[in-house]
Amino acid sequence: MKNHVDHFVIVSIAFIVASSLTLGFVIPAQSLLSQYAIPEIGLIFLPHGIRVIAFHYLGWKAVLHMLPASYLFWALSNTSGSELDVLSPIVSMVACYIGFLGATVVVQKEDIGNKISTWKYFVLAGATSSFVNGLALSWLQFADTPLSALVGYVVGDTLGLAVCLVVLMYAFRLLRLSNELN
């Protein structure tokens, strides 16, 4: 039971930090840079990186761990001017997990699991889950402009995943270097 609580706390904190950075810096910056930016779609959506990593390590349970933090992000987004649907956190989590499973099945079925590096697998799984998430959310939120919303979600999720992976790569390098120095 303690592991579940630990996982919940770690994943929730990571999701809240990534969401806060997206809501506090990315969305305002993209609004300043372009008047045509859709405030509901972050062009660098950092929480997607947390989702993909959590799905990889925790499986379907990651949905349960991230859902409260996802609803917190939903509430904060709606108080700051966005008009996200109340079902969007659930739809997003389930759609991302379905896309993640699809990529995982393809990698295992094609027997390229041993040939593909972990970061390439994360990018493939993240892009696939981003596409399924974009389809689901653009249908739910933006029925009148689904293609532009889909492109926004895919670009934002994929860039958010890439930024998360780069930050984690350098964080682990710094941690390894500090351990070697001690």
C-alpha cells in the first residue's frame, strides 16, 4: 500500500509542477506571441511527458494517480479564461493510455522492442498517445475546427514530451556527476 501512496504523491507532484509551468509560462507566452493561439491548447504541453513516463512505469494505474492532479489543472485552466469541458481530464487520460498501449503493442508485435532505445520508444508512444488524445479532445472541445485543434494537441503534446525527456536526461546526468564527485 505504501508504494501506491508513494507513486501517487510523486506522479501528482510531477503533474502539478508540469501543469503549473504550462499554465503559468507557456500559455501566457504563446498568447503574447500570437493572437490566434487557442488558450485551451498549450503548444508545449509539459504534462504529456509526465503522462507517458507514468504510463510506462505504472501502467493503467497511472490514470488513477494523475486524475486528481488533472482535475486541478482543469479547474485552474477554467478560472484563468479557458473553457475546458468537465470530461476533458478523463477523456484525455483514457485516450492517452489507449494510444500508449497501441504503440506498446506495435513495438512488441514487430519484435523491435530489443532494437529500439528507450527514448525512441517514449517518443513513439508519446506521439501515438498524443494523436489519440488530440482526436478525442478535438472532437470533445472543438467540433467546429477539429483539424486545427488536432494539430495543436499533437504538436503541444509531442513538444512537451520532448522537453520533459531533455530535462530528465540532464537532471539524471547532473545527479550522476554529483554522485561521482562525492
